[in-house]
Amino acid sequence: MKAVIIAAGCGSRIKNAHKQSHKTLIRINGKRIIDDIIEKLIDCKINDIVIITGYKNKELEQAIKNSTYQNVKLQFINNPEWKKSNGISVHCAKESVSGNEEFVLLMSDHIFEKDILQNIIKTKIKKSQGLLAIDFKIDQIPDLDDGMKIQCEPTNDPFHKIIKFNKKLKNYQAIDSGIFKFNYSFFNYLEKAFSLEKYSLSDACNLIAKNNNMIGMDIKTNLWLDIDTPEMFNFKKIINKIIFQE
């Protein structure tokens, strides 16, 4: 299985914290965000990793290459249109994924407990399906206004049928944690969304949901955090549980 990490954006809302460097190079408890993500992938036996870059791509690529990961294959793909919607960055990985291959999709500014990733990896999906780790602990979401809201209904615990993605939903049950699993067929959904002039990851996921093929996996007590504003560093209890102090 392959992993695709989206690391193309500039992190404009957190620029004072990363001081014009790349946001995924921010250190939390002494560890860079990107290092924590890659190390968790390696721990979960995923050693083939594609990183989609954009903003300060050369700096980011060199910083990652300077790390001492063991037995890992890293591929960097630059998205020159990184200022546009994130679905374009995901689509850049198409040529790196084979027709019968599954891949996990991660965001370079999200930190998370390893159990979430392990559960996503071991969950079987059909070729036409997508899988997303979703958080029902809505009252504990640090930046709820900016969270991607998920409308869903239960099927078999811990799985739910996702009906809709939208940040402006009023009727929703969970929040998107940014940890996905797809097959190569996902790129067909992306391209269909593009043909409708819709370019975000959530646009393609909504197309899958319309076909009743988008599955939500409840992360239950596990924690994650989207590091996209300086205020996120105040959630030390969450951070310390995800990234141990070095």
C-alpha cells in the first residue's frame, strides 16, 4: 500500500508560527509535523510515500531528504497550481498509483494518534469505495467553524454511510479528520468533479457519497488535530497525547 501526503499549501493562517518556512516543518514537542506523519506510516508498514509539494517545494523536499528515515521510498511531485483547490494536488498523485493499488491520503498539517491510521489501513474497501476517519466528538473539536462537517448515518459499528461533506452544514453528525483510504478509481471521481468545475477533495468525495460508496470510520476516543492556526498550539493535552515530548 502507498501513502500520499498533501503538502502543497502555504499555511497562510499560521504563517507567524512557521515564519515563512513550510508549515509541515513546524516542530511540536521537538518533532517536525512531517516527521511524525512519516514515522507513523513506517510503523504501520507503509514504506512507499508520495509527497505532493507546491509552496516552497525545493526547501521542503530538501528538508525531508535530510532526514534519516529507514527503509522508505519517498517520491516528490510538485503541483505548480498549489494555490488552487486541494483536489488538484491529490490528482497529481495519479501517475504514481497503479490501477489495482490502494492508498492512504493524509494532510501534512494534521497530527493524529497512530491507532487511527492503523484502523484505516486494515479496513477493507471495494474498488468503488472511499474510507474516511471521522470524529463524533463534536464538542471537543478545537476549530469547529472551520471543520469539514459530515452528514452520515450508521450502518455497522464502527462504520457509517457518509451522505454529504460541507463546512456549512447545519445538520451534521461528525467531522472529517483528514485521514482517507482510496483505490485508484478515486481519480475518476476527481476528474468527474473537475468536469463540473469543482476542484476540491470534498467535491470528489461528495460524488462518491452520492453513489453510496463513501464510508466513515468512527475514531472513537482517538485524537487528531489540524494545525492550521496559532491557537492550535494551546491544545497541549491533545498534542502531548499525539506527539510525545522529545
